[in-house]
Amino acid sequence: MRRPGASRRPTRGQVRIGGALAIPAVLESLGADPAEVLAEAGVDLALFENPNNLIAFAARSRLVALCAARTGCPHFGLLVGQRHGLYSLGLAGLLVKYSPDVGTALRNLVRYTHLHVTGAAFGLTVDGNVAAFSYDIYEPYVEGHDHTGDGAMAAFYNALRELCGPEWKPVEVRFAHRKPADLGPFRRFFRVPLRFDAEQYALRFSAYWLNRRLPDTEPELRRILRNQVDMLEAHFGDDFPDHVRRVLRTALIAGHARADQVAALFSMHSRSLNRRLDAFGTSFQQLLDEIRYEIARQMLEDSTMELGEIAGLLDYAAPGVFTRAFRRWSGTTPAQWRKAHKHAS
């Protein structure tokens, strides 16, 4: 049986350098020479002169991992994220800032994620009185994704405080990696309960904040910003299967990954969804298997979740069903994969 993604690999992700502009400054604050470390990573220091410059998602993640290694700072990504916020998102960040309320702002951010980054996706879910703004890395085989995720949580924490005011705080911050040896930097910055070995990176907060009105701005300004973003999106030429992948990852973790449920998010029937995907040489089931495989590898490699928990997260009826699927995809069992790829604690 063909492995997930065998017929067509997902487009390699890119990200605006705006979300990483603080890297040289953080390197310098830790006593390292930015030019030297960037040269070792094969990254030109001039890239950081314009926040709209693009860098490969995997290259940015490798760079942050190298910075952590050269400075001996295991929370380097967190330090970078602490220096960023809405402004790091460029034009999409402006549209978010000038939305009528917080809920609309976050939905705009989810809608226009791909203008800032491909290789990761944002999500917004509401469960009762708790909202969750999530960050999921779907670019396969990303080195140092824990640093990238930590930085994203810090930057989004800052962004939500910009939107809601200094009285806002999450009820919990979740990280899709093992608990670090030193929790001090995380506790000092977030000052709320932290959960590691989670299924995704997420800020969980009271859904009350979604209704908070943002300062009134000229409706004409919002219209101009949206038109500019729409023009940029049209020029960007978003790939429909990649857009489905981004949505699917969040939908699967939220337990809403049936074809009809995902199709509804695109305002279409499941038959229309499959016809559009067929035109790109893929199918809904193939994309679902790709996402399951990506999440499974991440959970096995970077968390201590039991196989039964991972199977449940991926919507398998039993661990044995998950094990058989994973063997089809990888040629080995989940337990053997974990043993071969487990990060040092």
C-alpha cells in the first residue's frame, strides 16, 4: 500500500522573517556573535533587514535549534517569541488589530495564516466556556520544532494581550513536547498553569474574551486592509490541498475530521471537496492519512503519551488499528519508531 504523501509531497513551507527578527538580538544578549552563528546556519544576516523577507520554514527551525545549541540556552525559542507580537504578522496582523472584536480578530488570523507562514497552521476552537487558540506544525521532519512552538506561544500570548489588554491571561498554556528540565523561564513569562506532552501548542482562555470589542476604527480602513490582504492572497496562489491539510490537522485533534465536517468548513459538500482534491491528484483519505502519520510521528518522538492515547487522538477505535496503520505508513511499529527516534530527555 502506498505510504501517505507518496504521490505528492506537501509544498515545502515558508515563513516571513518578521516572526524571527529578534534572533540576532537574542544571540547577542546571550554572548554569541550573530554573524558567526547565522553563517554557520547558511543564513545571510541581511535577511533580517526586511520583515517581509521569506525563509524556508524548516531552515528557520534549524536556525533556532542551532542558536539554542551554540548559546547553551534550551529555551532560546521562547526568548525570541517574547520579543514578538501582532506586528510580526505583517499585513495580516494589521487586519487582526483593526477587527471589530477579539473573536473576529482571531478568526481573521486563522483565515489568513498562509500569508505569514506555510508549514504551520493556527486554529480557534471553543469548548463550553473555554476558547483555545492553537498552533500546529504540519511541515514534515522539522528540526527544533519545540523551539518554534515555544516561540509561537510567547508571541501569541503577547498578541492577545495587545488585543485584550494587560488584564487578559490564559487559564493554561499547552506545549506539544516533553517537559523541559528547567521550567523557570516558562513559569516566569506565562505565570499560569503549563501542560506539556499535549496534542498541540495552545493558549486556553475564557471564551468571554472573544466578545470583547476592540477600539473603533474607520470602517474604510478595515475595508482597505481586507482588500489588500485579498489581493495578496490571490497573488499568493494558495494550493487547495495544502489549505485542506492545515484545516485537517486542527479538525482531527478537535474530533471533527469527517469528510462532511471538513467540507462544511469550506462551505461545500463532501463530494465537491473530493472532486477538487481529485483535480490535484490526491484524495481526502490520503490527506487524512498524511496528517495522522505526521501527528503520530510528532507524538511518538516528542512526547511520552501512551500508544492508546495517541490512537484515541487520531480517532482510531483501538491501539491495534493504529499500530497496523502506522506499520503500513512507515514499515515499522509505533514502539520501534519511538525507540529509534526518541529525543534525549
